Amino acid sequence: MTVIPKPKASKVTVVGPKLTETNYLENGERIGESKEFGVEVEITMFAQKRYESFTGVVIEIEDQRGILSLQVGYDNIKINMNNIVSVK
């Protein structure tokens, strides 16, 4: 009986984007403007190995929990601030 070696498991890991300090500052400024003046923003986030985009107005920012509440139409969406990639 011949022994056949098992194939190596090739896991493809999707690595999230690396943000610099200036990116964090710019995102924070845009989120603050949206909350203060009611400006609509597009937030792109990276979660569960994929990108998602939401367009809406920031309603509430919970610093302690790190959650951002975004109003998209008539729906309220809660986003983890650690997953935010860009704000336009």
C-alpha cells in the first residue's frame, strides 16, 4: 500500500487595509462634520473579509463602545468604528 501525502491546506487570508494616522484624522473630521451639520457621508467599512459601503447622516457617536449610528433613509445602522476604512 502506498502512502499518499495530504495536500497542504492553502488558506487564503484577506488582510484588511492599513490606515495611517492622517487617514484616521481625516475620517474623524468628516464624521464630526456629518454629525454637527447633518451632511451626508459615504462610509466604507471592512468586516468579515469584504468591503461594504453605506451612505447616510451620522446620528450618534458612542465613544465608550466605539459604535457609530448612521441614518440611511428610514433605517438606523450601527457601525463598529474600528472597521471603518474611509469616509467621503
